[in-house]
Amino acid sequence: MKITAIVGTYRKGGITDTAVDEILASAKESGAEVSKIFLLDKHIEFCTNCRACTQKEGTKRGECPISDDMNGILDEIERSDSIVIASPMNDYTVTALMKRFLERLTPYAYWPWEGMAPKIRSKLKNKRAVVVASSAAPAIFAPFSSNIVHLSKLTAETFGAKTIGVLFMGLAAQKPKQDLNPRHKKQARLLGKKLAA
């Protein structure tokens, strides 16, 4: 069992990152092989919408002509049994780091120039996913004013993963260095066990 986390936060050691660490630690204790990809540390260019990757039919992802770290990231995700998609909320949505990553998932669609709309190459759902999000706003209000959870679930679906849990942490910016509260830590560890089961 291999679990890969994609982390779109700017703050290493912050609440989002710490929650992901708890999920992965719990999964590892349950026997899973785990890895974490910090998008901040990766060279990912902007998608130019050339659509070269969408023209060839088939279930295998299309080839992007851009040479950067994205192919390696996608290879690792494809080798994984489960994934974690994690991002804090910035301006009512995922961070720009995560958004850049999302836009580079176009190779998973088939969309010839004469086509009216893109089609996901594979509808197979053979992976599981957990979504992690945080917001400065209270957790009771933030999900209603943002598309962050929806976008993260769509990302998981692109990789053929069904979301089995969401950890949404509100009031996540009350001080510069904020600890993960015990309730969120417990939820994170339960989600890790669930992913590794």
C-alpha cells in the first residue's frame, strides 16, 4: 500500500502540513509506504492550454510538451494506491501553487480540436483519497463560501480516486505559528488508518 500526499501550502510546519504529517504517520504505523510532495519545492510551469496532451485517444494520460517536474509527480501519484490532496484556503479557493498543479492535469482528458468538450480518459475508481483544507474563517462558514473541497475532490477523481474523508480546519490563522488542536490531530490519525486499511 503506497500513499502519496500532494501539499499546496506555502508554510512548512503549518496547520495544513502538520495535519498531512499526522495522516501519513498514522498510515505508516498501519503498514503503508508514504511520501509527501511539496508543490513549493517543485518546478511546475503554467499550462499554456496548447492541448497537445489531449489529442491522442486512449485511457493513458497524454504527453505534455513542457519539461519540468510535473511528469515525475504524476508518475508517483499513478503508482500510489491512495492520495492526500491538501491546501489552505487563499481568497476563497486553493492556493496558487495548487491551482497551477490542477491546471496541469489536462493530460487526463481526451479533447480533440473538433470535440465540444473534454472527456476524462478513464472512469476507473481504483484509488482512495483524503482531502485536507484549512481556513482562517470558522469551519462552519468557510466551506459555504469556497469551492476548495469541491476542487480537491475533483482532483482526486482525475486520478481515479474516491474521496473517503475530508479534514477541514477552521480558525487556522489565529497566530503566526499555530499548533494542530487535539480534535483535528485525532481526525487526521483516523483518516490515515482509513487510507491504509
